Amino acid sequence: MSEAFTYQLDQDAQHIESHDPLLECLAIYTKLAQTPFSKDALTAGLPLNDDTLTPDLFKRAAKRAGLKASFKKRSIEAIPRLVLPCILTLKDNAACVLQEVHQQTGQAKVIYSSAPDGWKLVDLDALEQEYLGYAIYLSHVQQHNSTSKPLVDYQSDKHWFWSSIWQSKSMYRDVVAASFIINLFVLANPLFVMNVYDRVVPNNAMESLGVLVLGISVIYLFDFALKYLRTHFLETAAKKSDVLISAKLFEQTLGLTQANRTGTVGSVANKLKEFDSIRNFITSSAISALVDLPFVIIFLAAIFYLAGQIVWVPIIIILLMIAYSLIIRKPIQRSIEATYQAQDQKNSVLIESLSTMATIKSLGVESKMQWKWEQAVGEISRTSLKSKMLQSSVSRMTGYMQQMSTVLVVLTGVYLIADGDLTLGGLIATVILSQRAISPMGQVAGLLGSYQQTKTAYYSLNDLMAKEIERPADKRFITHPNFAGCIEFVDVTFTYPGDTKPTLKNLSFKIDKYEKVGIIGRIGSGKTTIEKLIMGFYPVDSGSILIDGIDIQQLDPAELRRNINYVPQDVVLFRGDVRENIAYRAPYVEDEVIMRAAKLSGVDDFIKRHPAGYGLQISENGQNLSGGQRQSIGIARALLLDAPFLLLDEPTNTMDGTTELTLLKNLKQIELNTTFLLVTHKMSLLALVNRILVIEDGQLVADGEKNAVLKSLQQKTSSSAESES
């Protein structure tokens, strides 16, 4: 790498993109529908594994464009003309948009994914030969008028939780049906016992006993099967909801604006972790208990039919259970909320400690972090103990009331038997039915603690889902397929969230296409903030930022960032090898392209001396690499693909002198057909630029040709030195 090399980056290689025929066709369809969406806008944030859409992901991508997609197995002749245009899947990993079919001429008008800029007429016979037999119908989703919103619309995705639950409505319907039959079967056991005691035993009716035993055995067999099916339906529905809701939560977290990323990483992680309590609640016996609750009326009616006034005993017990649950509800809720806050604090301490372990050791503050940890754990122990004791009191109280119910039912029944109003079999049946009537209420009361914890987690996640995201579903961005590379700040004032002093104040400047601009200034003057605003990480307080004359707020953030190569001050590496980290943004590129970027950035210099080469495994946060090596990999990422903008923020602040000179030499020898912004404190790097912006306390104090600005600054420095002397 020490020798000079003068090749220019192969621009064709730089523009390599992953080819996904379905995604290409979907983008074509949006253009035909007069609602164009870029491929970046359609796929940003989707869980792509090999940068291609699966059928399920295609539906999610289509939904972002306001479209509903359905896959149909149809011959071309059987496709209704009313659904055109539609997408056809073809052999050899290809696809096309079918616009029209002309039966008279035997031709079809199509747009191929490999040639998205123009349609062509093809013979229907030839198209049938290519066709795999599956068509994708697309239709626009009807948008509700904001002035007439339905009271309840579970079939839409207006609510992150209930819309996912509603997708399993058929399974929950089957659960209710199974529960109804199961609860009817419950009546068989007391009736069986009553008939044995009242009819079989006194009359020695052994044949009748055989019939009763056979009948109850069959009922128990069906009861077993229905309970198994009910559990299966509940678990399947919960699993489906879990996948859907977890995906929505993580997508929301990734999509939050920087201004809404409040709280520590630990608290956000704790919020996501608390979804486990919701999942456990909806998969536990809680749902069964809630479904069984309405059938209490059936059991009470059966008790009244068999034993008359004894029915008041379970009714009073149930009312006492409800009363105690209402009394204890508020204290349980307060204790659970306190425990939740304590868990937030503990997670914050844990994540902060694990991510800054080396710093903690270098400062010798292990004792301080240990104190914070033990304080947090102690607070959790205190609040959780109170919570568990309160929840335990509910379980103990319901158990006590169930026992007293049996005692009171037997006591009352004995008097009724003495008066001839009840038989012994009827009393036993009444005892069984009273326990069954009270049991769902006791289970619900016992689940009060779980319910309060689930409720707290639900409202916490609801707050997360209600926060503003970068790409709201109801906002239409301007599609800008070809970025030129112009940047303009117009009276921009910006203050970081939670701060009171503006970082930038009425800042204005314009950078034209292909300009090479350096931004210099003192620490904290706002240089880095300029690049963050260009990346669209924050909205401005006032003024506007224009990219190619378009306000940045009107551009899709995913599309904007796809056209910017950015190297921040602190380069973050991911688990995996060096090659994966360089090509993290574009894993489909050829090794030749990766090697070019690695040589330019200086990665090749140190990696070729390692026995593992580009397969060198990177530990968490790149701790097994030096700061300069991490920065080299970050620069290689930025140089991997061509983009209209290249933003570098202190790209060599941790590099040694030799590596920095090599990087500088390489960058000077290649032609960067891009608008180049460089934030730096190092005079040596200014050789890469021909214009300089000087920022002081968030304001532009100098702007012009590099040598003129540097000379002016040197004169001011000399004048200040002379006046001080």
C-alpha cells in the first residue's frame, strides 16, 4: 500500500445494486399508479435476509405504498382484465408487470424488471412459457376519512396491539366455542355423582351404574380433547400475535426520531423486555379463566335448580372476592409501577457498566458502579417483595373463601336434607358445582397481580408506539430518484432536545454539486451537528435545509441516507468478520469492490498482515481493534458504493500519522464524483478540499476559497498574538 496507485474507482462496480425482480416490479407499479415510491422507501426497515423480498415481505412493502397484495395461481388467460396491471412471476428469478392483454393479436404489453424504463409487446405463447403460474394482484387500500373515523376498527392497523390480536380472531372464536362445550361438560360430573348416590346406591341398580360410567367416561374423553384443542388454539394464536407485535415494536424502536429517543438504552431495553409479561399473560391460564367467567351464571343456575337458596352462598363469596380485589388493586398497581421503574434503573446501570467496562477500570470507579448496582437491586427487592406479598394475599384470601364456601354449603345443605328439601346426592353435586362456580372468579382474582403487571407493560409500550417516527404511514414523501449533490442551509437554527442553548444560529450557506468543502471551528462550535442535520437525524427549530432545492423534511429519510456515504466520529462495528463489516450496507457486492475500498481506506495495510485476513472476527464494538483500525473500516464502508454525497467527520482523529498520510494520498489520487464535506481539526486533511466554512458558536464566520480563508485566519491569529504581547 506504500506505493502510489493511480487507478480510478470503477464507477460501474460502484453502482452495483442487489437485483430483486419483485421489488423492481412493485416500484414500477407505484409509478403506473401515479404514486411513485423508491425501492429504498419500500424496503427501509424490513427484515431482509438476502436483500430480496419473500411473499410476506412483499405484502408489507406493498402496504407502505398503500397497496394490498394477494398471490394467485392463475393462467394468464384467467387473469381478469379489471385487476390489470398485475405482477407475473417468471422463470430464472425474473418478474414483469402485465399491463394489457390483446387476445385478438395474441400479444401482451409488459414491463420487465430487468428493463424498468420501458414497456414492450410480447407474444402470449412466449410469455406463457416464461410464466411460473403465480400472479400478484395489487389494489389500493381504502383510506378512512379523518373526519369520520370508526369507533372500533380492529381490521386496520390503527392499533399496534389489538390489530395483531384481531388477526387471530378465528382461533379465539374456536376457543370460546370449545370453552362453552367444556363448561357444559362440567355439569356431567355433579349430575353423575348425584344419580349414583340418589338412585344407583339405594336401588342397587348396577346396570344403570354401568351406563352412567360409560357415559361419563365418553364425556371426559371429549373434555380432554377439547381442552387440548383449546390450549393449542391459544398457544398458536399467541405465537402468531407474538411474532407480529414483536416485529412492530422493534420496527417502531428503529424508526423513532432522535428527538424521541428519550431515556437510557437500559430503560428502552426494559420496555421491550416487558412485552414478555404481556405474552405470558395472553398464553397463560388467564385467557381460559376469563373465557370461563361468563359460564359462572350457568353453574349458579344449576345450583339454584338443585338446592334452591344455597345458591346465595357462592354468590356472597364471589361478591366478597370482587370486593377484596377492588380494595387491593390500587396498592398492587403502585407497587408494580415502582418495581418497573426500579428495573429500568437496574438495566440502565447494567448496560452502562457492560458497555464502558474498560473506562470504569481505567478510572478505578468499580466501587461506585457496584454501589449503583446494589442500590438498584435493593430497590427492586424492596418493591417486588411488597408486590409479591400483596399478590399472595389475594391468592390466600381466595383460597380461604373457597374453603369457607364448602363449609357453608355443607352446613346449609344439612339443614335442607333434615327438612327433606335436598338429597345427599344433591348436596354433593351442589358442593362440586359451587366450587366450579367460584373457581373462575378465584383464578381471575389470583391473576390480579399479573394483570396489573401486564397493564403497566402495555401502557409503557403504548407510549413507545405513540411516539413520532421518521417515516409515519400517513406522510407522503417526495420521490427523488436522482440526487445531484447540492446542499443549502437557509437561516437554520437548531437546539438539541433537552437543551436550552441553540447549537446552530441562523446558519446559511450553499454547497454546489461536486464541491469539496471543509468545515472547521472550535470544539462544540456545531460542525458535527451540520452533518447530523444533513443526515436527517433531527428536525431544525427554524429555517430550512434544502437538498437539490427540496426541503429535507419532504425527502424520505431512507432514500436520503441511501444517497449519502457517512463516516461519524465514533465508528461502530458489528459482530462478524472484517469483510462483513465493510459490506454491511451492501452484502451483495463482489470481493473486487470490497478490496478497492479496503485499499483506499488503509484496511488492507493491517488486514493483510493478519493470518485470518478479511475473515478476522470482530468482537463486540470492535474492541479487538485499535481506534484507527475501526476508523479505516468505517471509511471503507463509505467508499464501497458511489453516492452523491460523502460526509466525513474527523475521519482520522485516532489514526497514526503514517496511516493518515496513506489515506490522504489515496483520496487525492482518485476522482471523487461526489459532493464532499469534511469536518476536521487537522490542517493536513484540508488538502482534500478547495473551500472552507468556519463555524464559531453555531454561526458562520468565514466562507470562501481555502487559501484565502486560511490566510485570513492566520492574520487574525497573528493580530491577536501581537495585541496580547
